[in-house]
Amino acid sequence: MNVSAEVLTTSVAPNYDPLPVVVAEAEGSWVTDVDGRRYLDCLAAYSALNFGHRHPVLVDAARRELDRVTLTSRAFLHDQLEPFCAELAALVGTLDPRLDTVLPMNTGAEGVETAIKMSRKWGYDVKGVPDGEATIVVAENNFHGRTTTIVGFSSDPETRGGFGPYTPGFRVVPYGDADALAAAVDDTTVAVLLEPIQGEAGVIVPPPGYLAAVRRICDDHGALFVADEIQSGLGRVGTTFAVQRDGVRPDALVLGKALGGGIVPVSAVVAPRDVLGVLTAGTHGSTFGGNPLACAVGRAVVRLLGTGEYQERARVLGAHMHDRLASMVGRGVTAVRGAGLWAGVDVEPEVGTGREVAVALAGRGVLVKETHGATLRLAPPLVIAEADLDLALDQLEAVATRHRVPATRAHLDGGPRDTP
């Protein structure tokens, strides 16, 4: 990778350690760096780019709204807000018609903070928990954002360390352990907040029956089941929402990332009106949350998902990807997990750290990112062509098996082959 020092040593705060690739242009599943070299993006901005870079339907929706109005604040209404909320509620309603009310925000972390406030207020106003005693049960190795409240219940020392004192009221239990969860829930519990599949932890899929057990435990104790689908939702795993894989209906969904189409930050909490309605005027808000531009793009995202095409692509291509990844186990790869077009790949120490493998793949024109040392995360855009997916998997296999196979230049010369 031939990247000038000026773009790598800048006045940007050092809170990220990016791969040495400086992107200048992007389209579909492909990005081009400042030196003109092209890379296949198999991270998709942690699922924010489910529909690829600059999807024409989404870009067109944004351009049309840019010519009309971009911000009013929530002090006034605008003509995109109600349609966006109604259309998103209708999409979520295919999971459960009770989930009929939408509170739009901006980032995923804001969505989770909204769900926390909603759950506590509901616990006090509806469940009758004594004021100041509400508890929320969360899972170890969670990743729900980076605000001070959220990192306070993280079990990752790097994420959590140095930011205390931490907000009380959270109980952390092992992920996938229904007995531990049941033991932690009591009459003060207002919600159980979980990722249906843990993304940052390495694409950890819970054991069969776990999410159904979470649902039963919440029902037994009159607590809300809040599913954080910021990374797992909106087509990524082959269903619109990851909870659908287990036939489970949560009391609230937190959505984000792909909801903004890779163009603007859009998040939302979707819940029944008698739950989300506890956040009345003055109790919660956001100047930019639900702005016209965000709503216009979000409506276009909902329309794309309404066809079912992208969920099907994630199912079919995801099965192909997991078949190929499974064949690498024992040949430089120790384990593979995931669902749909989403995978966590653990590499053998002899091959290198996750970071070293990610750098090697970037040198071969494939972009992925490491997590927790020895794990790679793969999350290609749902528009990726099968031939391009195979190109990426070929390069991963070559690196994992330590064969000195010359990097193909197809990624430089072939042009994007995405299927929108």
C-alpha cells in the first residue's frame, strides 16, 4: 500500500487505529484509494453499508431531499417524518404488529440511550418500580455504543477503562446463559437489553433456544425484551431482523447503521405505543433526530427491504460464504461463526494476529477488520456479486494457508460487478 505520510499523520484524534488505506471514491462493493488502487470492501462500515456505497436509489432520495429541505428541528413538523415512521413501523410490523411506534434518532448509541431511558421510564410509570431502583440486565462482551452510560456496562477493558464513575442500574450476565439471566432478573428489572447476535465480540451466535428463553424470562417477570439490531438487522443475516431466525418477538427494536443507507446517520427505537409513549414532550429529544434528509433516505431503505431481494441475497450468498469459510477450518482458521453475509473468522496464531491478516488482505485488495486479537469480521455489502465474494474468499484462503499466491489484479482492472 503506497499511502503518503501526510494523510496518515494528521490532526485527527487518535481514537481509531485504521488500516493504512485512504479512500477517495466508492461505488457498490468497491472503494478506490488516493493512489488509484481499488479494494473490495468486505466490512461495509460494520453493516452501515448493507446496500453498498452510493446505492443509486438511496443517493437519488438524498439528492431530491437536498433540493427541498434538510432540517427543521423537532420544533416543527415536516412532510417526511410521519411517512418515515409509518413505513418503518409497517416493516417492523411484519415481525410483530404491536411494534407500531417509532422514535427516530441519529447514531446507534443514541438509539440505545433512548431505549434505556424508555425502559426506565416505563418501569417507573407502568410497572411500578420504586423511583431510582430500576435495573437493566445486559450480556458480557456486549457492544451497544460508546457513551459513558453504555461503556459503564461493557466488559471490554479497553472500551470501559478510564471513563468512570459509571452509571448504576445494570447487571451483566454471560451471553447465551439463560440460567444466569433468569437469576439476574427480579422485580426491579425493567428490561433485558441484548444483541441477537453479538457483532463486536466476533459475530457470536447464541445457542439454540436462548432468545426464546429470554422472551419467557421477560414475560415471567414483566420486563421488556429490547433487541439491539443496529448491526444484525435490516437484511444482514438473511432475514429483515435477526430475531426472526429464532421466531422471537421482542418488545422493542433498536435500529441504526444501515437505516441511513451509508449516507446519513439514522437510528430509531420501535416499540408499542404504550411503551414508547412514556417519553412525552420534554422528556427526550434530538435536534437532528428525524430530520427531513434522514427520513427521506430512511424511507428509501425501507422500500429496498420491502422487496425481500436483499434478505434473499444475504441468505444465498451467506450460505455460499459460510460453506467456503467452513472448508478453511484446520487450514489456518480455527473457527467460523455467523449468519447470512456476516462472519467472525478466528485465525491460527501461526498465521498472524487478526490485525496482521487484515493488513495482508488489504495488500491483496480486500478490506476487512480485526476484533479481539485473532478474529476477523466479514460483512460484505448485500449487493456484492458472487464472483467478487469468491475473489475475497480466495485471498483470505491464500493468506490463511500461508501460500505465496500472487494477489490478483482483477480488483484493480475489472470494475465493480455489484448487483444492486
